[in-house]
Amino acid sequence: MTIPLDCPLCRLYLKRELVTPLYYEDAICIIVDCATHPSKKLIVLKRHAELPTTNEAEHIQEIAYKLFPRKIWRYPASLPDHFHLHEINTWNRP
């Protein structure tokens, strides 16, 4: 499999081009601040793919909830060939 090094999300972990703090990393994903919206977190699948496998998706959900239980995430339209989630809000419980 060829890794597209022109992909900015691949370069985050393959080339260690981290321009924001690293919050978490394992074999499946990496969590950093979004470079264009630094107050928002970004969860990036470490495998260059449009969609995660079921196991990867479950793992990402588990990590996101464990580390950031009040965050709301979305799959942005930008960079559609590399799966990632972008924080959009914080859920405020009464």
C-alpha cells in the first residue's frame, strides 16, 4: 500500500509534522488540536482510508468518550479520502 505523503493528515503522524499539541496516540488514531481551529480537537485515523473498519470506529468512539466525554464530533467534508473527526461543540448537561 502506498502512503500518500501529500495528505496533510498522514504527515501528522508519519512525518511527525505536528504543529499543535498531541493529546493521544495509539496504533489506530492520533488526537491533536486542529491546525485551522486550534481550540478544537481532531481525531485522525492513522490508516489512510475514507472510512474506518468497525473495530477502528468502535475504538475511536471509546477513546473519544473516555478522554473527552462532553465533546461532540463530526466527520467534516474536507479531506474526504482520510477519515477524521472534528470537534464541533461541548455538550452541557443540566
